[in-house]
Amino acid sequence: MNNLHELRKKHHLDIDELTYQLNHRFGTQYRSHEIWEWDTCKKSPKMEDAIRLADYFDVSYQEFLDSKMEELKESVDDIQILK
């Protein structure tokens, strides 16, 4: 599940409008393509970006990092410890 995409649609925001709103509110310099990559799960936001998104949408920052955390968990689960 892509939480950013769902939240963006719920708030009736297209990528360009969300980019503008984030930059205006937080003084950032996001580009639409960057937001699109998060929205389509091509890339995950960094922690500081997840915190900004969480603040904007009034949700937990973990909403935007769950997929990254799952990837890390899977990579740790795949590690075999040899004795």
C-alpha cells in the first residue's frame, strides 16, 4: 500500500500542487519528480522528508517509511549466520 498516494488522493492534490504546498509551508525545494518517485514507490523518502510529509498530512512519519522498514527487515531475515 502506498500511503502517500492514498493521502494525496484523499486530499484532492495532484503531484504539482503537493510539491508547491510542501515547498511553501516548509521552505523546501522539492521537485515534482521527487514527490512522484515517493508517490509511485520508486524511492522512499528520507527520514526528514517523511517527518515533513507526516506534519503536512497530520499522520505518523512511519506511514511513509513502512515500505523501507519492510525492505530492511527482509534483508536482515535473509542473513545467515555461520558458526
